[in-house]
Amino acid sequence: MAAMIELEAIARGLGIAPPTPGQEWSVITLAPGLEAVLTGIGKANAAGAVARVLDPARHTGVISLGIGGSLPDGPPLGSLVLGASSVFADEGVVAPDGFRACRSMGFPLLRGETDAILPDPSWLEAWRDRVDLVAPIATVSTCSGTDALASEVASRTGASVEAMEGAAAGLAVRAIDPTLAFAELRVVSNTTGDRPDQRWDLKLALSELGKVLGRVALSTAPGQA
């Protein structure tokens, strides 16, 4: 989880004591075989925290879990979205002729043919009927507070939702041990686009976030982070 309010929502959903301040980048036990790390917001925090605590000897996989914003034509508020991929949305350069991704300039972020992190196939199969939508999730550094940027991110990545950590957490997992499972789950808390016109329901999103592990993740094998 990136923010304390997200981790507090998960703790409430599990009926356990809320975490205390100062536990960022450290392991927090939620249930037998299920641990959390409060990363802090953004890609650097997500990758650093996961890299610090991930232990392939104890963990079988990582779930990037939190809230996110619905991109144009995306899912309604409160929806639970499983990432069909976690996509780096804005690593690149803005040129006069438009955005150019690092990969297109010969500097790929990841090995392989794409700079997107795919979910573990077994998790995807087990969870697809337990979520409201399976779709790409964009990982951004700058959230879409204008209609133009929201449309651009959606068009460039094919994503339905944007958040700020998923692909970075996934990259750390892949770099440490590519055999470990990874997936990203987001509950939609707001719309994107022009900031004054956005719709928010943080209370609903956090309430639904508190149900996610019971709805989805606790069905997987123990040893998750």
C-alpha cells in the first residue's frame, strides 16, 4: 500500500489493529502468511520499499494494492480492477511531435518487447471472476488533472485506471526474482480529467478496499507480501 489510509482500510477489513505511524518500508504482518509494506506514494517509494523487504525465501509473490483514478470511459467509482498489465505511462520525453517512450529511443525499462508488467497467470485466472474489471493499469508520475492528459494516458497505454506505484513495484519484483508472482489491484476512488469536474468517493473506495483481501487475495497461496 502506498498511503496510510489504504493500509488502515485493509486492517479494518481484516478486523485487526491499525498500523502505527513510522512503519514505512517495513514488514507488517496482516495474517498468517500475509504481510504488507507501507511503501509511500510514487514509483521511487514503491520500488525501494518492495526491494527492501521482499524475500524470495519467504514470499511467493507481491500484490500492489490501493486506490486509483478512472480514465475516460473507465470503470465507475468503487469498482475493483485487476491489472491485465501494469504499464509505465510517462517514462520518456515530450517532443514537438508528441510523447516518445524511452523504449522507442533505445532505452527500454525492462527486458523483452514491452515496458509493461504482466500479472501472474494463475492469479489472473483465479481472480478474474472476483473483480469488476480486468484491464491495463497505468503507472504515472503526474496524475491526470486535465481532460487532455487523461485522454492521452488512456490512448497511449490502453489503460482504464491510473495509479502511481504498480509498474514500479512489479519491476522490483521482476528484478529480484522473476519467478515470483505479481499482480496489481485497484479500487476506483475518483475520475480523472479536468480537476474541477472530477468525481470522488474516497469513503466508498476505502470501504471496498477493506474487502479486497477477503474477496480475492486470501484465496492464493501463503507467503504473499
